[in-house]
Amino acid sequence: MSNTPVIAAVDGSEHSLRALEWARKEAVRHDCGLLVAHVLPDHAQLYAGRRASLHDASEPEEFADPVRDWVRSLLGADGPGLPEGVTYEALEGSVPEALRVIGSQARMLVMGSRGRGGFASLLLGSSSRAVASTAACPVVVVPHAERGAIPDADADAEQSAGRVVVGLHAAETPDDVLTFAFTEAAVRATTVQVVSAYAIPPSPNLVIDSPFAVIPPEGLADEGDGVPAEREMLRSQTERLAPLRERFPDVPVEQAAVPGDAAGRLVIASRAASLIVVGRHHPRRTAMSLAIGSVAHAVLHHAHGPVAVVPTLKDDV
């Protein structure tokens, strides 16, 4: 069994239950431990601080943690402990910071799209967004039920067999992102589908100074199958994927070059995929830029299935 765990962040909400179920299956796939992490609410942290400062031996040594009991019952634990390979840790501090610290040595950190304290109308909670933006490990966000992310138990086998879809900008996507996607496809014995998008000309009705990446008309003229932009995109994909094909010879690969918006295409693909994989941000951005790129941001907000946001490790540590 690997010593690098999958971490499930829970808070007792229905959203974190779905994340816990997903993380437990992921730990089995990778033959590694499962660490269930709960960031204590403010009142519990205040109690712990008060007891420590006053050294009051008359107070219970441990604050009641109903989430720990909830986790035990969900995982079918016998007695006071947890099933073999599962550990539980109560954390103090803010949710993003506590999870960022504990996730520094994790295989991945799995959490729900919003927690117990989130607004019901939000597709993505502030804690999930913050953790996905800052964690040193890949963060998988499992959407809530209203988005139709995880099917019912009867369809579970079909969903787990779905392909892994990864968004690729051939010149910019870090190798970490591709390696994560191929690894996930390998442990699922499924296909990895690589999706790249190329810009299309704007409508003639748009103003001439529109901020669009435009393919000139001569670049679209083509007597063969597909436009030159598509063929060039597929060629670039093939070049980037060659080392991954060698490392993962048993993983089938599908390549797709599509016109238009990359995020929109990935959201559509998420309806039938077991996992969508995106890079956290453009590797050339400076420290003053947003911590998460526009594609990752859009996919996190709108995907119908689990989304893995993979950091550029050499830039994020």
C-alpha cells in the first residue's frame, strides 16, 4: 500500500458525503490510505484554545466531534476505531489554510463543491474555490447532486468506466497535468480523451478591434478533412502526448481538436466522463495574476462531474 494518502475533506454536509464516497473509491484504486479531514468549527476551536490556556482538568479532554462519529457510521466501522487504512484528523484554523497544509504531502485532496455553510444557490463554495486555487496537491471537486454529477448506485459502474478527459494547450499545459490524467485513466482501465480548442473567426458583425484570436481566411481553406487549424492542433497534441504514450502503453488515447471555447467543450464532456482534468493556471502568469485560470474556473463552476485541478508543481511550491 502506498504511503501517500487520498484526503477527503468533510464537514458533515451532503456535499462532503459525496466527496467522501468518491475519495474512498479512489484510495482503493490507488491502493493507498484514506485520510478523512475535518476542519473544526469556530466554537470547537475556541473551546480547545480555552481549555489549553486555562489548563482546566475538570473540562473534558476532547471536544465532542459529531463529524467523526458520522464518518465512522458511514464507513461501517466496528467499535470505536475506523476501518483499516482509514484515518481521521480534526484540524484547526481556516478551512483553506488547514486543508492546504495537510494536503501538501497528499496524492490528492477531494472535497464537495460547497460546504455546510455555503449558500444553496452557489455552484461552487468559497472554500472549495480557495483550496483548488492554493493547494500544493491536485484537488478534486465533486459537484453536488443538483448538477447531476454522480449517478445513482445502479449507474455507478457505468460512471466509473467513463473516460478521463483532460484539457490540453499543447504549448502551455504542464506535464504534471497530463501525467495525472494518464495515471487516473490507468487505474480505471479506461481511455484518456485529450481535448484542445482552437480559435474561430468572429462574426463579420463584430467590431474590427474585437479582442479575438482570429484564423485568417487562407488558414481555413482546405480541400482535405478538417481545417488546417484543426490538423495543426492534432499534430501538436500528438507531439506532446508521445512521451505519455510510452509511459502508459496500456492507456487508450483519443484526441480531439475542437473549435471555440475550451471550457465549454470540457463542461459538455463532463456529462459522460468519470473525471475532468485541468491545469490550475497559465504557467507564464506572474505572482500578481489570478491563482486559478479562466478555463479551470469555468469548468469548476459548471461541470456535471468531478473535476481535478492540478497545480504546476514547480511553480506552486
